[in-house]
Amino acid sequence: MSSFEYRLPDVGEGLDAAEIITWHVSVGDAIVPDQVLADVETDKSVVEVPSPVEGTVAELTGAPGDLIDVGAVFAIITVSDEATHEPAPASPPSPDEGDPYATMAAPEAETAATAQDGVGEGPSAAGAGESDALVTPRRVLASPATRRVALGLGVDLASVRGSGPGGRVTKDDVHRHIDDAGSSSAGSEPAVADDPPSAATRPAPPESRDTTVTPLRGLRRQIAKNMVASWTSVPHITDFREVDATALVAARRTVNAHLADSGRDEKITFLPFLVRAVSIALATSPKFNASLDMEGEEISYFGPRNIGLAVSTDAGLFVPVLKNSQAMSLVGISQASEALADRARNRTISSEEMSDGTFTITNYGSYGGWLGTPIIRPPESAIAGFGKIEDRVVAVNSAPAVKPILPLAVSADHRLIDGADMGVFLRTLTNLLEDPVRMMAEDF
Amino acid sequence: MLRREILRPDGSISGDSGPVLSIQETLDALERMLLSKRIDERAFSLQRQGRMGTYSAVRGQEASVVGSSLALDPSVDWIVPQYRELPALLRHGLSIEGFLSYWKGNSEAARIPDGVKVLPPQIGLAAQLPHAVGLAWGLQLQGDPGAVMTFIGDGGSSEGDFHESLNLAGVMKAPVVFLLQNNGWAISTPRSKQSAADTFASRGEGYGVPSILVDGNDLFAVSAAAREAVGRAKSGEGPTLIESQTYRLGAHNTADDPSKYVDSGEKLQWEELDPIPRVISYLRARDAITDAEIDDIEARNEAEVARAVDVLDTIGPASAETLFDHVSSTMSIRLRRQRDQILKGASR
């Protein structure tokens, strides 16, 4: 009997990982060649992964939901020795003794077989407890130029973590490896590998910190995907304004005084004013409350103004949506947005409460930010970011004066929104914020 | 244009058509169709295990491919394939492992054996058609008795090469048969979005190329149409366009997930029209086949595929230098430098 380590093949084309959806077999099951072991989901689709061998399932290395790297052990199958007629592993790249670059990789990595090795080997091939580097010996992937750089710097490529496709080591990785190792003295002077700089000549590492790697999962993974989708599909333009917030500060004070006078134990922040102003500006600039669909070649102009409010939580960014913001009083907006933010922070918010947004507000002022470049949340067409209101020196009648200033930035989808549209929207928005009484004049 | 139909989905014969194939020929054809199906299943599984690259299955189109190839004489006629015609190529003399080696990325192992009148697979859409016309025209000029059959799909028929090839073939009366397999899908583009024309066959008229519309899941109708077209080519009457209306029952290839775009109702309808069961029904009705005989065929095919896969597993990746072979007659300095670098082992 021997163990066959089944490493996850690239079931699509050029994929680096797949998520286990369902196992179709359990440990102890007898299996035959081509029997489906699991459904896995790749970036492209859900596919069945069949077994290459006949045997008994000895170990399944992940649970549904786990991401498995292509080339990582996926299942271990005990095969009887007479049944190991297949598959013949692809022949490993032959080590070329005369190759100065090849010697850069660890010798065992050069000579060890590739992915599907393990047929007919002893049970030790299972290697469950061994480190990853030992279980997956393979030739280090790197371009000739990178190998030359590594050779010049005396770096063993096998010890460098590759960031490229399939773990390919890049020049940057080599330089980063040197930086991480603290041997910044390596510089352009080629170091000799077996003659490391003495402790006296090497500057002491400032602080020893281990590099850690964590899987990209859950909310963080979703945020990452969304950001990439937005950044790569939507051409952003961002415009900035600094608003004299003197009247706004006074207005908020008045509203809070009104609440206190009427015996209500609550206060509002600036947020309800921002939501109200945005809501009115959206009504006059419908392109900012719209969505462009390239595939269907159409533009949807939304009726309701559903304002997404970016909320920072321990797990990452949530964007609950204040539905029909145009129909609420300032205090109503305040109460509703606080309730939504609370539910986001303690993760009791429903997906319904986070859907159907038509425009988003992000408040980077809450952590001290001044100006930023907000990223649009498709299918929305624009987003507003507000900074912290702070006293600044500004020119008033040709003389310097100190005033509370509200900085803001609006990013818009340039496929739909031109610079002139941006000007109109920002003029409306800043006029309302500089003189909040104007908000009373408008339908909301 | 009237669609030619002979073998009904229930295995009965429509109208007063006489038999197109003898019982023995029909049994041989069935064996080839079942072999094709088995290779498809196995090749998909091998790809999922990382033992082979991308593969495009024939599944659903067996009558169309096998039926048309039966009109060809492998000793004189040529096949200029696309990439989804495996059983026709096997009949012409290619080995299973040879064909699959192509999909494993080893073009040396996939080399077409000398004497086999088949050109290499063509992935670039419709790019094989100018080759086919040129080859046919050349045969004509040389007084060679052979004809050329080339395959194209509904999607490929929208390419410029398709129209240029039909035009030239019509003008030169080249002995070529354009076998257009309309399988309903160009990857994920449905037939309805491919062309506003009622049929693809109707395109032949514009080029003076006689056209035939045929039920592509009907082994007999396809065979008869192909026989007529090859006969026309060999008698000096020039090209024929055949639209074989069939359906791709599986994925476009191993990298495709049709569940994202294929309407399951439509697929179910076509599964009812599967070309293989109707041949079995036909043979059963004539007491020409038993379940045991079908099992025998399946067992023979299974053994043949297992043998081919054993050989395939011994075929490693292509050597890096083959990337540079058979592309340029004289290599540029830059290309030669790249090859030399690779041969030195700097990178694989």
C-alpha cells in the first residue's frame, strides 16, 4: 500500500486557487478512477474534480468554504501497489548542471518531481506534518533577469517568497527579501553567498518581526473584489471643495438647542445636514443619482434617493443604505442612520438594508481625514466624501480670517458625468452647506 | 430551404428513403459515435485532474461528424478540421493519443503521421477555410482525384475568411465541401444572435455555391448529403456548403460553464434528439443489435481509450525549443536569441 497525494490541478486555465463547495466522498470510501471527489468553485465556474487513481480516501484536506491553492494537497488516497498503473506523472524539468542560474534554486527543488508525484512511494510521502516548502518541492519560477539579480545579490531564490503568478519570484521580491532580512547593506555591491557580512558590519535589525500570511476571506475578500471591480471598470473623476461651515455649525447648534428645549435627550451630528444637502443636490443633478450600464447600453435615473452611509467596523467597511432619504426630517435621518450604523457594527444588519443604494456618503472626517478620493460603488455613479470640520485661515475681504471649514470631495463616473456636470452638482451642494437655510426652500 | 431528414428521433425512417448505409456500415458508425462519446467523458476527467489541457467535446454532434466523414475515402480525400471533429480524424488515421497530445500542449507528439490526409487542428476561427480552398484548388490543378472536407461552425461563419473562401471556391470550382456544423452556440453566443439569416445554408447562393440543409443529428441524412457533395466535388462541379443543424450538448470546452447561459428547457429538448439513441433504435427495430452487443462495443471502446490514455500519460510536456519550430522559415535575430537563452536552460 502507498499513499497518493492528490494535488489540486488547475481545473480552469491559469487559475491559482479554488474553493471547495462539496465533498462527494468521505475518509474511508473506496474510489475508482474518474470518480468525482468534490465540486470546487473557481473564478470561472463550479467544476467536478475526479480522482486519477483507484484506492481508499485517507484524508481530505479542507472543508467546504476553504480555498485550496492549485498545487496544494487536496486529498490523500491510499492505493494498493498493484493498482498504481496511473497516472504517470509528467516528467519533471531536468536539472541542467551547466546552468549557472539553475544552481540558484535549492538542489532538491531542482530534482524533485512535479505536482502529481507520489504514486508508488512509501507512506512517508503523505508528509502531513511537514512544512509546505518540503511538501511541494518544485523548481523556483523566476525570469532569467530575476535570476541574474538574485545571483548578483547572493540571494537563494528558493528562500524568496514569490508574489507573481504561481509563486513566480520577481525582482521586487528579491529586493524585498533582502530588505526583510535586514541586510540593507547588500546594496549594489554583490555579496558573496558563503561569506556573509559579520555582525559588526551589519546594522542591527531595528526590530524582529515575523512576516505572517493570512487567507483572504469573507468581508475583506468581498471588499477587495468590489474595489477592484469599481477601480478597473469605472473611470473616476474627483473634484474637491472647501466649504465655509460657519452657518452650518450654527445651524446644528440651533437644532440641538431646539431638541434640548423640547425636552428630547438627543443630539444630531452634521451627518443629517450632509444627507439632506446631498439629497437636494441629487434632485437637481439627476446624473449623480443614476447608473450607467455598458452591457445593456442604457442609463437608469433613479427616482428615490437612497443614500449609502459608509460605516467602519472591526470586520471592515459596511455600507447600510438610508432608503428614501428625501422623505425624512433632520432628526429622522439622524435616528435612522444611527440605528443602521449600530446594526452594521454588531453585524445584525440585513442584506436588504445594505442594498438598492443610489449614492454613497463616506465620512473620513470621523477619523481625522481632510480630503480624500472616494471610490464609487457600482452601479452607482458618484460618491461624496466629507472631511473633518476644522478652523482654517481663509481670505475674507482680502484679509486673513479664521473660519470652520468643511472639506469635501466628490468622485463621479466620467463615462456619464462630465466636468461641467460636476461643477453644477458641487455648486448646489456647497451653496446648501454654506447656508443651510436654503435647504428649507427646496422640496426634498 | 427544405431540411433533409431521413432517420426520425424514434429510429424509424421517414418517407420512402431507401437505406443510406448498410446494417454493417451503420453498426460501424455507431461504434465510432460511442467511442467519441467515451473519449469526451475521459478527456474532461483528465483535464479536471490536470493531466491534460483544454478540450472541446463533440458530445451531441456525433452524427454530424461521423456521418459526414463516411463520405470520404481516407486514401485520397483530405480533412481540414477545426477542433471538434475527433471521430472523423480517427477514421482518417489519427490516433486518440495523437489528437489528445495536441490538447496536452505537445505539438511533436500531436504531429499528423505521414500519409494521413488531415491538417492540424485550427483554433483561430475560420482560418482553416482558406487553407482548405487552397488545398482543394491545388488538388484540382495537379489532377489529383481527392476532394477536401473542411469543418466550420455557426460562429465561424460570421468571419471574413468564411465569405472569402466560399467566394474563391465557387469561382475556381474547387473540390471542397464546407461542412458547417450549426450547433446552436458560438461559445455563449446563441444562434439567434449570430445571424439574421434564416439558415446558414442560404449563404451559399450568394457565392454560386450549391447548399444543402440537413438534420445534423440524423446519421443517414448527413451521410447522404456529404456523399452528394463529395460526389459533386470529384466530378468537377465544385464546392458545396452543407449546414448540419445539430446541438452542442456539453460545454464549449473544459474552460466553459454553460449552466451560466444555456436555457435548460432548450437543452432538454435537444437531449430528446440525441443522435446516438436514434441509431440504436433503428438497429434494434431491425434486430441488428442486442444489449450484449452494445455492451461489447462499449467494452472495446473503453479498452481502446484506456490504452490511449496510458500512452498519453507517458507523453511529457513539449521541449521548450519546439516553441520556435515550424513557425518562421528563417528566425529573426531576436527570436534566435530567445531560443538560445531557453536552450541554455535559463528558463522553461
